[in-house]
Amino acid sequence: MRFLLFIVLSFSFIFAANLYSTESTSLYRQAKLDKKALAKQTKEEKRRLKKERKEAKKALDASLASKGYYRLHTLALISENDAYSAFGDTTTMLGGYPDRFYTAGTSLGYISKDLESIGLLRYLDPFFFTGTKTARVSFFLTQKLYTPYIKDDPNFDASDRPYAGTLYGSFGLFLRDDDFTQNLVLKLGVLGSAALGKQTQEELHNIIKAPQFKGWNHQITNYPLVALEYDLNFYFRFLNTSYFQSDLILNPSLELGSITSNIGLGVYARAGYGLDKSAINNYVFKKGFYIFGFFGVVPRFVAYDLKVTGDKVGFDKLSLANVQGYFEYGVKIGFSYFQASFKVVQQAREFTTQTLNNDYGSASLAFSF
């Protein structure tokens, strides 16, 4: 009897265990299916939300574009060099390049799309009370090199322009209305050996197999570069037809800084097709094709310029020309997401004993995305 009871209990236990195992497996499978279903639902929900956000962004961009906003970001590269200019006394050119005074500069930067709101930044706009405007911010990194007229002398010639380099980052706030633009720029950087001007020029001359300069050890000492720039562009349009437009631009400007301070009043003229789509600089206002030529005259008063006179005894034999300026002319073309421009700048003498004007070319490429 006991044996029979043991057999019954054993079979009951095995049956119960098997039933529990089957139920557990079923529950596990159901839980796994539920988890997969939840994951699929979550993924679909994320995809739906992403699609809705994308469609909302497109709708916002379309709405703002219809109001005149440019809804693309821009990357820009600017290269300036006196070798780009066809002017200069070729009898004194070193290795086929003038390489004197302001000899080279490179800028790489980013310009934001038009912003629908600039918040507290609007109070940096002196004309904020005149109504709403489109706004952009920009960030650029710039290096510029300056060399004397005589480059073979390893000793410092106090009657010539000193070797110098500047390296700085800049933050800009750009504001645009129908008839004028404003640009407020803060620069932070350094003048002197920390700007790596010597290394940049020597490396470039190694690449192009040009002779090395011998006086960089006498460059201007390190000095902090802090500057605030502000300029306006007032547009006066005339001869505005479907295929040809022209305008005049009045360009007052002011720069206050630790290295230099100056005030200028420029006048520019443009003529071509699609003038409303772009400025002379890297700012684009509308997509589409445009091409125009331009020229400008910019007289200015320079209070001081440490890149010329330096900040220590030894550079004081140079007498700064307080009344300076430049004349420039060029062409700009753009299509779809790309733009390119080239201009020649003829700069007046920066110190009284300067033997020649400072002429250089400036090439710019930009891509919007």
C-alpha cells in the first residue's frame, strides 16, 4: 500500500512539475512577445515623433523663408595674399612673390542661418527700436602675417615695417533689415610669436620651394589682442530691373581695440544680377543664381596700430600714417549652395616712410547647408 502511494505521489509531482514548466515556458514566451511588441511600438512612436518634428521644422523653415529668412548655415574660407595681386614692383619680388607688408591671411568660419529670435542680443543692436530684423551669429578663426619690405636682412631695420603675426577668434552678431545691415564683432587673440606667423610662413615656403625670411627673430613681442568692431551698410538701390540691378552702399565702421583703433567711412557700388540675394562679404540672403561686380573706396583715420609701430622701444622710428584707406574691386558669383568671390585691394601707405602701397588679393569660397 505504501509503495502504491509513493508511486501515485511521484507521478503527481512529475505531472505538476511538468505542468509548471510548461506554464513558465508559456509565460516566458508571452513576456518575450510582449517585450518585442512594446519595443516595436516604442520604435514606431519614436519614428512618428521624429517625422512630426521633421515636418514641423520644414513647415517652420517654409514659413520663415516666405518672410525673407535664409534658413541655411554657411561655412566660409577666405585666403588673402599679395601674390594674388598683379600689382607691385616685380624687380623686388622674392621668388616670384611680393611678400611684403600685409602679406597673407587665412580665415575659416561658420555663419548661422537666420534666427527667428535673438533674445537679449537684440539690445546690442543700436537700432533695435526700429522694428524686427533677421539675425545671425558667426564664428571665425583668423591668422594674418606681416613682413618688412627688405627680407634678406637678418638684423632688425627700425625704418622698415616689423615682422608680426596675429591669431584671433571672432564672434559676430549680424542684423539685417530691408535697407541696411549691421555687424558687431568681438575679437580675442594675440599679436606676436604666439600667433605662429613665423612657423606658418616657413612651412608654406618649404612647400612652394621659396626662400626663407631671415628676420622673424625680431618680430613684435607677444601682446593680447582684444577688439570690438561695428559697421553699418546702408543700401540705396537704382536701375532695378528683372535682369540687371545696381546699388550704392554707404559703409561707416568703427574698431576699438588693444592693437589698433580706427574709424572709416566707405562707399561701394555694385552692378549685376541678383543683388538682393547676397552681400559683398560671405552673407547670403536668398538661394538662387547671382553674379555682380563691385568696387569701393574706404578712407579711414587710424589712431594707433601696434602691428606697425610695435609696443616697445626700437619700433618707434616708424611714424604711423593716421590718414589711411584702401580701394578695392572684385566680382562675386553664387549658385544654389555655393558662392565664390575674388577682389583686389590697393591699400594706402600705413607709415610715412613706406616706399610702396600694400596691394593684395582676397579669394573666398563658401558653402551653405
